[in-house]
Amino acid sequence: MIQWEQDRLIEAPLEEVWELFKDRNIKRIMPKVEEHELMEKTETEVGAKHRQTYREGKRLETYTVETLAYEETEERKHKKIAFVIGKAFEVTASFTLEKVDPNQTRLIYAGQNKGVNFIGKAMMKLANKKGNERVVEEFLDRVEQEATHTNV
């Protein structure tokens, strides 16, 4: 199993950063997501389910993303999701945004990736922790870049 938790201070208001995590903007911070379609409930409800298609090179993978937690207050926004990809890996990720001041937001990105079958578990043992850390950093960089872009 691989776990991560990293945070980043972003020079943008909480609401502007949170806007990037809405369904209509998800491709801005997750460019490998080709499709993101709501299947059940609404995007702001626990139990919401989305059909998501992700591109890795030439391969497309489609899976269901379930919202496990959702909170939206003036000072804090939080969303936790889970999905199984390739019938081999269960991924859980959470995005927590905290208002530091009117123009600064702290983003905390946490999660885990674990094998759910023999192949997934074997691949997790071979997984490159540095590679995962790079993916987490790239995600935080992308959110920061999009949030501080003038057209948010």
C-alpha cells in the first residue's frame, strides 16, 4: 500500500480554489480524465457516483468514483473519493481546503493506493515511492497553477 499526505499554500481565495474541484472543472486539475459523468445523486452529496474515464498513454480505463465525504463551509471545504482502477487497485483520495486568509488557501491532498487482488498486491510491492511522490507534487503544482491563473 502507498499512502500520501501533502499540503500546499496557494495564493488564491478559498472559493476560487474549490471551484477547480467542481465537476465542470475537474479536467483542469486532472488532465488525464477524459470523461467525468454524474451517475447518482448530486456532486455535493455523500454517496454520489461518477463514471470516469482516464487515459494512461494509449490505454483508457473506465471506473466508478464514489464520494465518501463532502463538507462545504465558509472556512473549510472537503471531499473524499474512492474508486477501483483496473480491477487491481483501490484508490482513496481526499482534498481538504482551508481558508488561511481572504487570499490564501491551504490545500491538503491525502490518500492511499492498495492492491485488491494478487496482481494488484504484487504490483504495489514493486511500486516506486518516488514516482508516487512525483505524481502527488505534480497534482499540487497543477492545482496551484490553475488557481493562480487569471481566468479562474
